[in-house]
Amino acid sequence: MTDSMTVPSDVEHTASHWSPPPRGRLQGIIMVLAAIGVITIVLYIWKLPPFDAGLQQTDNAYVRGRTTVIAPQVSGYIVQVAGQDFAQVKRGEVLVRIDDEVYQAQVDEATANLGVANADLSNNQQAHAARMAGIESHVAAMAGAQARLLRARADMQRANALVMDGAISTRERDQARADFSQAQAEVQQAGAQESIAREELRTVDVGREGLEAQVRVAQAKLRAAQIDLNHTVIQAPEDGVLGEVGVRLGQFVTHGTQLMSVVPADHWIVANYKEAQTKAIAPGQIATLRIDALGGATLTGHVERLSPATGSEFAVLKPDNATGNFVKVPQRIGVRISVDPDQPFESSLRPGMSVEVDVDTRHR
């Protein structure tokens, strides 16, 4: 039994001295290079040293732009909808018309009221001229009465001297005295009439101020009515592209109702970086932009400015950490980036698109 299980000497000698085949130097070099390549790729993908190159990355970025809301300033029924969804429009182009019959009637009424106010003012001016003429007449009458008074005084003085000499009778002297008294009364009467005429002129002047105020009120009402009439025609405030048109023919709208939007061509990028990433970000630095909607097309831009506060500070409902369950969450700070002009895909940008942003912080 023992002899049957004995291993041959040549097999035993071979098993005890087995070793893997010798590895060539070239194969070892290839394996080392492969390991270095894998490590290099990992470092490059994760942007770790030495491949970080001062780049600050984020995928929390979006295209932003101005959206102009089109809303009526008057109420009424829509009689024309000229704007179409996503159409290119120019400044001043008619988009919507509101029924203007009521507003045209208001303009006509305001025009008539202004005419009445101007007529009343003209009558007042005519009355002023008449009162001035009356005053001049009374001034002339006053001068005549004073001249007659001087003559009557001279006649009475001569009559007093002649009656003492017996040249005239006492009756003639009394007649001269009566003429003098009558001349004095005429002077007083002329003065009173002149005073009355001047008071009437003041009354006319005071009334003119009120009539001029009525004219200004009528003019303001006419301007307001004309403005409302003009607002029945809604025009594009600037060049751009229309959004969805949310108004229909025959619809009743009130002032402030959103009808559509115009999106101008200008746009920019807002990248929300973690607060620790913004240490080296400064205006003027170059930014690389990758747009998802454009098949990963790459654009360039420059940092314009940083937000004055984190996004949570602008939130309506701010986080409350007073419960004792505080968890530190990195805050985000918005970075506004301008898109360099004259790039192939610049005109294809639309507000709301997602963007991946790399900011080169090596230069300030």
C-alpha cells in the first residue's frame, strides 16, 4: 500500500522546483505606465492636482435673460391679436388692440369740456377788457368833475367879491355857491363810480383764476383720456421674441392682465458656486461654458460680478436653525458671467438653459 502511493522521484523533483515563467522587462514597464495612466485619468476627471489648474467648476448654473411682461393699462374687449407664439418682433410693432369706442367717446367729451372752459375764460377776458374801459371812462368823468369844481370855486370867489361891491345881487352869489356845491358832489360821485368799477375789475380777475384752473383741469382730463385711448393699442416695447400668447380674440381683459412676454436678445449666465469656491473668483476672469441644450457646445465668457449675499438671504422663507438640530450646509453665491459676443452658438441661448461653468481663477 505504501509502495503504490509513492511519488516518482522525477515528478517530485519537478513540483518542488516550479516557478512562474520569467517576466520580461518590457511587460513590467507597460504595467507601470498603465497604472500611471489610470491614476492620471482619475486625477484629470476629478480635477485634482496637478490638473486643477485653478479652475472652479459648477453645474448649478443657468442662462438668464430679461423677460418683459406685456399687460394692458386699460380694460376692454380684445378686437385684434397680431402677435404669434415665438414670433420675432420689433420695437413699436402692434401686438394687441382693445376696443376703443368708449375711450374715443371719453376723448370727445374731454375735448368738449375743454372748449367750454376756454370759452368761459375768453368771456372773462372780455369782461376784464370791458371793466378796464369802464374804469377809464370813470377816470375821465372824474377829471371833468374836478375841472367843473375848479371853475365853480372860482365863480363863487368872484361872486363873493362882487356882491360886497354891489356889482351882483345876493341871488346871483347864491347861485354860484350852489354850482360850487353841485360840482363837489359830482367829484364825489365820479370817485365812487371809479371805485366801484375797480372792485368789479378785481371780481373779474378773481374769477379768471378759477376759470384758468378749470381750463387746466379740462386739459389734464383730455390728456388722460387720450392716454387711455392710446393704450388700447399695445405695442412691443423693444426688439425680441414673443413667448406664448395667452390672450384670445373677444376676451375681456383688465389693466394688469398678463397677455404675453417679450424676451430680448441679451442674456447672461448665473452660476451658483459653493461659498468656499468663491474665494478666488473675481470680475474679469475667463469662464468656459458648456451648454447641455446645444449638445455640449462650449462658449467663453467673463465674470462680471458676484452676488452681494447668498441665495438663502434672498429666499422668502429663510431657514431657521434655532431648533437645536443644526446641520452645516454649504451656501451658494451667485456669480454673473457675461457671454463673449460673436460666437457661433451665442444666438441659440435661451433663458433657463442649464450650463456647466469653469472659471479660471489663475488671473485676477
